[in-house]
Amino acid sequence: MLIFKIILFIHICAGAICLFSGIGAMSSKKKRGMHTICGEIYHSAYVIVFVTSLTMAILNWDSSAYLFFIGIFSYSFAFLGYVSAKKKWNNWIAFHISGMLGSYIAICTAILVVNVSNITFLNQWNPLIFWFLPSIIGSPLIFLVGQKYKKCKSI
């Protein structure tokens, strides 16, 4: 199905943009400039990943219905992180950090799970490990980064 292949190509490109722009946002100073530019790119690309994942799940509902719900769940983190920084409600930094890093963990999980079978030295491991590994590594990082910015009122 040509339309599915086109949507998949867009999905993969947007996912790659998320991967790199997320690194850019995480590694830059937390102020207006590179951090916010990378963050805007990240969120925009994540919206594309979200829409394309829902579309592909609907097109292949019998075999991919679960991806519909994973897409909603993972984008909800990105949305929370993005909106909290825009609205700056009470304790927004904690929501921003948790949301953005949570969504990054989700995108890393997706990339890892989809591609691990093609990586020679990793495809011998139980695939279930790769569903949890990004969360096992990323969750303590969310906590540590959250502690660093806990006392800050703004970035």
C-alpha cells in the first residue's frame, strides 16, 4: 500500500528529527535561544510522529491497534511538557521536565523496539528488555534533573 509507505517514511523522518532535536534541547542552556528552538522543533516533529502513528494504526488496525494507544500515551508526555512551559502554571518546571523527558524516553523506546531485531549483537536478547530499558535509564535521569531545577522559579 503506497499511502502507508509514504506515511511510514514521514513518520521515520519526524522520529529522527525528534531524536536529534531532543538531544539539542537537553544539551543546551535552559534559556531562550537554542533550547527553545530545539524544543519547538522537537514538539512539532512529535506532533507529526503522533499523527502518523495514529494514521498507520488505523490503516492496519487488526495488527497495530495497540500502536494507536501507545501513540496517544507517548504524545501526552510531549504535550504536557510543551504546554507547561508555555502556560507556566504552578510547578511548571517539574511538569516540563517530566513531560519532555518522558516523551523522549517513549520515542527512544519506539526506535529501539522497532530496530533492535536488525542489530546483530542485540537481536539475540529478549525483545522485552528493550521495551523497558529506556525507562530504566531515563526515569532516574528525570528525577535527577527535576531535583536540579526544583528550587528554580523559571528557566
